[in-house]
Amino acid sequence: MEIKYNIEKLEISNWFRKLGDLYYERFGEDDREKEDTSGRKENVNILSPGRVNIIGEHTDYNMGLSITSAIDKYIFISGYKNRKDYVEVFSKYLNDSNKFLIDDIEFKKNVFWVNYIKGVLKEYIQKGHKIGGFNMVIDSSLPIGAGVSSSASLEVGVAKLIEELFNLKVSKRETVELSNSAENNFVGVNCGFMDQFSVAYGKKDYVIFLNFKDLSYEYIPFNLEDNLILIINSKEERNLANTEYNKRRKECSEAVQFISSIIKSKDIVSLSDINSDQLCELENKMPEKLFKRARHVVTENNRVLLAKEYLLKGDIEKLGRILFESHNSLKYDYEVSTDKLDYLVSQLSEIKGVYGARLMGAGFGGSIISIVRKDKIGNISDTLGARFLEKFNNTPDFIECLPSDGTRRVRVNDL
Ligand code: GLA
């Protein structure tokens, strides 16, 4: 384990050294030497992870529960103040650049990825934080658009970068809130807190048990022993993800209103306030679609509680089984799955060495999460890859990962 961690440190420092060179190529030496005659000052380097959600899907905006984790796949950000009135960014991963004025931040559809950066800056500025111009270069070992929260990773990463560059006094919880507002208010996705929270609060070797009612949380040791988390990216574009996502949120609010008119209680403000007995009574008393949405949320919260119990006992087999159950609920009750995601999960249920699998994130394409035995990875990816290729004429990507620490500043020379 220690050896793996050292290799990871070496890899991280290599990514940042390359990014530092790239920064120098694009932006040249700025005037930072004038401040510091002892040599060139290191850029501010930020390492921001992606996230996996072990279980608890579409529960965050329903004030429910989930068990999530940051992962050891990252967005790397390297930046420095430019003493100008603009921000200039270059993404190596996308091979695209952009420049915009700090006091004229506008949403631009054609360079979508920059909106995540702009949104964060706007939220900080609106809160009264003083931010000047800066340059930054970014790269990624995290697949973009695969349902592993590259957007939250970028948002929290940029938030951390400006906090460090401009000495802003902001708590971790505020960083999460401001990054989340950027996505809701500027980018236009009405997402809950799960992604930004997991990215910011991740802890190596632990998963986070999160209650979205008050954002209280608990770290649970995630002792995978001979197993690991295998993300399988279907590479199916998540075209419907934003519109259908916002639609699901609306349906959940409608369901709450409906239920409150049946069960007259002030205590029911979200679907997570309903218990299993109340749910049974509601069947046939409300529109079927709304009932199914409610059933997913109530049963998913119950599964999260069970998962916590299994994790604490180290019972990976039982944990895996409820991952499959979660998938069925997302497929039949929440209706956010696709043929490709269903195919991946059902094939995995037949392959040796797989404990469980389910679609992960918003759904409508993207990735699934599975928990598998390390020594079976080769066989799993060969078998599944070949079957998927035959059926859909495309091969999925397989990404092994482990729980990691949350977004942080890295001083390359200290690694
Ligand atoms: C997306 C959103 C999250 C969460 C998941 C579904 O990833 O950004 O807030 O709602 O979907 O669980």
C-alpha cells in the first residue's frame, strides 16, 4: 500500500512538472521574480479528484442519504496571478483556450467547459471576495462527461485555486456551497450537493456517509482488501442528462406536494421524510409515475443504511447485492437507465469475481460502478469488453480506482 502511494506521489509530481512547463511556454515568465529573488516561485498547483457514488443515487436533492468517495483520478490545475484584468485558461486535455475579463463574466454556450470556471468566479465575486486576473493550465486523468463528476472536480479545483492565489478566507463547507451554486445558477444544472461535497471532503481509504438534510457526514473505513472499485464507462453521451435531470427534480417536488395532501403532516417536506409503511399506504392513491419516484427515494435511502452496516462489517458480498438492487430501482422506478447501462450491469451479474454493479450519477448514459475482485479484473474486462463490442460495436473504458483525499494544494517540491 505504501509503495502504491509513493508511485502515486511520483505520478502526481510528474503531471504538475509537465503542467508547469506548459504554463511557462504559454504565458512566459511573469513578474513574480521581482517579488522573490530566491528563484522562480512555484505555481499554485491544485489536485482535484473525481468522485464515485457507492450508493444513494438521486437522493441528494431529496434530502436523503448516500455513501460516496473522492477517487484517485484527478483534474490538475496550475495557475498564477497575472496582475491583469482578465483570466486566461488553457486546457491541455481539450486542447482549447479561452480568455475573459474578470468584470465581464458571461455564459458562453460554444465554450461550455469555461462556464464552470466562470460560474465559480462569479459566485465568489458576488460574495464580496476580491479576485484579480490570473492564468491557468489544466489537464486531467479523469474522463470528462463520464459521470465521475469532472464538472464538480473543476469547480472545486478552481475555487481552491482562487482561494490560494488571493488569500481568501473560506471554509470547506462554503467552498462546496459556492461551487454548487456556480453549477445551479451559472451553468444551469439544478444539481444537489453530492458531487461537490465528495470532491472536497474525500479521504484516502474512507468513504463518506452523507446526510443531505443538513450536510452532516461521517467517514467510514473502506477496506477493500483484495477488491477494488471498477468504473465502466459506456461512452454513451449523456445528452438527456440535464433536461431529464431537472424534470426528475420537478417530479419529486410534485410527489411531495401530492403526498402532503394525503398524509397531513408538517414533517413531510421531502421524499426522505416518508417511511416504508407510509409508502405502502400511498400506492394506488397517487399517480403511478410520482409513486415510482417516491418509491425509489425511500428504498434507496434504506439501501444506503444497509450499505453502511455492511461496510462496517466488511461484508462486500452483501454490499454488492444491494448495488444490483439499486440499479433495478433506478431502471424501473426512477427511469434514468439506458439499454447500454442495463446491458453492462446484467452481464456483470453473471461474471465471476463481480460483487455488484449499478449505474452511477445522473444516468442516461455515462458510467456504471462495480465492486470486483482485483485478480479477476483481466477476465472481467476481456469478457465484458468483447460482449459489449459485439452488441453495440463499441468498447467501454475500464477505470480502476480507490478512495482518495479531497481537493488540495500540492507543493511539488515537497512531494
Ligand atoms: C448528478 C448530480 C448529483 C446527483 C446525481 C444523482 O451527478 O450532479 O447532484 O443528484 O446526479 O445521484
